[in-house]
Amino acid sequence: MASNNVVFTCLWSLAVIGCAARSSCSIKNDDSVHDKKQLSGNGDLQSKQVPPKLGFRPWPKIQNKASSKDTLAESKSFEGSSPFIDMQYHMGPVLSPRIQVYITWYGNWKAEDQAIIKDFLLSISSPSDLPSVQKWWSTVTLYTDQTGRNITGSVNIAGEHLDQYSHGDSLTRLSVQEVLRSALTESNGTLPINSHGGLYLILTAEDVVMQDFCRAVCGFHYFTFPSIVGYTLPYAWIGDSGKQCPEVCAYPFAIPAYMGATKPMKAPNGNIGVDGMISVIGHELAEISSNPLINAWYAGQDPTAPTEIADLCEGMYGSGAGGSYPGSVQTDGSGSSFNANGINNRKYLVQWVWDPNLNACSGPNAVN
């Protein structure tokens, strides 16, 4: 998450998620090295870096037993249940309409790698043998908006756009919004502007460098700035870490050196980078659906550094997870590890998310 020292004061004219509203924001900064932006004289956002949401890395949290009771160190079980986690609703929208996913494939992508990701997205709404991706998503659908409407269980791929390095092979948190803008039809792209249920994914190939990638993030989500894109649309970026940092962003298919004798798991689709992306995509989808404008579901009092429903379960893939142990997962005949079945006989390993009813991390392969 971003520095707690960044204070935002925003006046939003947003009625629903993704409306084509203009926003007026002023930002007060200290000397934090994290995300900073400022307003130019004409009111447009000028960036030194970007929005407050730093994003996510899939490696396990190492809990400090001496820390305050607000951490998961006082958990009642290995799966992270805790009376001290207060997941709160802050009255913002969730993605309750059918989610229409629009993918921008940035860089060179192989068709077989795209198929792994698309099958995962389509598995969210499609029945499969248990444990399933659909069962995993059912925990996300437990979250509601202020009208009582649940996050949808229906996810569809509504459009795809191929981008062959229009902004080079090195992106920043703001230039990725420019990539999205160029993908929209009104900028001669191929993706429609969908302000009611549209969710935009920018997926970068293994040779594309992103600001803070590997060092601080493996993926992030936010909403687009009208001053850049022209609309406020929820989006997420996730990168293929296969060549750059699989031990950071494709855990547990690759293991950081500090974890010593721990053996990596075998990727279920035979591609460490793309299989690693699946869990990060799942992480960001769960959070963007439950907190698309950073004003819906999160724990903590600071909206500039929210702890969201997947953040609480980083590194957890099965029952008994804790420390550097990802939990009990299944293996297939080839020795590949997975915890969710998908369409077309796919298998995936996706991290658990926070269940608001159990007040604990939960997944499709949980042992009761």
C-alpha cells in the first residue's frame, strides 16, 4: 500500500461506478518517496509518480509477533481468522452489474498464454469440478453495496485489444492509463467505453518493464483519471514476471533465495510467468470488484492505504497456510499444484480472499 503520509481531499461528482465525471482533487504531500502528484495551473493532474494504491506481491506475509494486535499475528487459526480484523464498508459502489472485462494485451503475447488467462476469467462464471474457480469467486460475491446488491457472479470477456508497444517497453503508473486511452474506440482503438460494469485489464508481456514492478508490486488496480482518459473507469495492471522476477511475482512456482530449502511448486499450466499472473489477476479482480473507487470495502482507517479483501490473505493457497507455508493444495498426475479447476480441463492456483461471514481467509479448497 502507499505511504500513510499522503493526504487526499477529493470532491467527486460520481454517481455510479465508471461515470464520465470530472473530478477536482487537491493533494497534500510531505517528503514521502511514494506516490506524488500535483495539479497544474489549468487543473489537470501532473504526476511525479501516481495514485496512492501501491499494489500487491504474492509472497507470504511474515508476521511480527511483537507487533500490535491489529496484525494477523494474533490469529485464531493458520487461515488468518482474527477478531481484530475489521473489514468495513465505506458506502462506495461495488461491481454488482455483470462484469464485462476488456483486455489490452500489451507487447508480444503467445496465443497459448492468452488462452490460459482467458480460460481463467471465463471459469469465474462457469461450473467446473470442485474445487473450482467459480467456488473461489463465490466468496467475493458475499460483499454488497449500500442497497444490498451483491458483487456479481457473472464475468464475461467483452473485448480484446492488441497493443504492440505503442508506449515503448517501459511504462509508468500514468503512462499505463495512456495505454488504456489509446485502446478505446474514440482514440481509434477497439474497446468500447463501458461505464456500467466495464472492467479494464492491461496485461503486459514478460519483456515490458513497469514502474515499481518486482521491487514493490506485481499488479495494481485503480480508476482512470478523466484528465488522461476522459472517463473514470476501473482498471487493473498485471505483468508477466517470468523473465524479470518469478521468485517475487510468481511465488510459489519460484522461491526467493531467503526461503532457503523451500521447494517451488510445479505450475499447473506449464508456464511459471503466466501461472503466476493468474493469482495476481485473481487478487486484483477481487479487490477492484469490492473496492473499485477506493471507497467501498477495506480494513483500516486510511483510504490512501487500504487493506483490501485479498491483501489479508497474501501467500495463502490452502488450509494450514502460514509463514512461508502456502497451505495444503492438490497435485495432479504430473505433480502440478493447484487449488481450483476451470473450464477446458484447466487447473489454477489462486490465492484465498477474506470471507466477511467467517471473518477469515477462505478458498475453494478449504478444509472445514
